Amino acid sequence: MNSQKYKIKLAPRLRWGVGRDTNKFNFYKFGSILFSFLAFGLLVNAVWQFTDPQDSIPNSEPQVLGEVDTKESNEIFTEYKVKSGDTLFTIARDYNVEWTMLATINKLEAPFSLRVGQAIKIPKQ
């Protein structure tokens, strides 16, 4: 018996990993490159947002979600004085606003009765 080891010689194309069906791996290569660029872009965007110079103003007041800014309240509302015969529904119809929005803004509760001369805030459109 011959104790010689059998060596298989590969063609040069196969030795370099260039054989059949290499085209289907190009899709994965393209996807990984695209994902890398996307991840890098998101990282740069996150760093840019956290180092925004407008956030580092020393005298700026902190913002609270849901808080109404009283400085701008005059700019976004029109004041209406209630006249005799006015109802919340007719005022809302005249200013093209939902009556429920008027009730919420002016903190009115059922039965939504108004007094003559009462000031009603109406949002500007």
C-alpha cells in the first residue's frame, strides 16, 4: 500500500475565491456597504444634534412639554367680547372653529353658558 497523501490542486480561479455563483454575494456586499454609510450618517446626525450651539445658551429657560407659553398667547388668540344672544356654538361657527376647542381653551364646563361682556379666546387661523 502506498502511504502517499493525495493532494488536490485547485484551479487559480478557485484558489482566489472566484468561482461559480459569486454574483449572488455582490448583493450582500452592496447591502453591507449601504448599511455602513447609513449607520455612519445616523451617528453624525446624533452627534450634531447633541452639540447644537443653540442648546448651550446660558440664560435660556428649560422647556416643559405641554406647557403653554404665555409670552406667545396674545399672538395666537383673538379676544371676543360676548354680546347678547351669543352662544358658544354661534361664536364657533362665525370664526370657523370647533365649539369643543373654544370650550377647552376658555376652560368652560357644561352647560357652556356665557355672560354678556365675557372675554372669549378664539384661536387665530
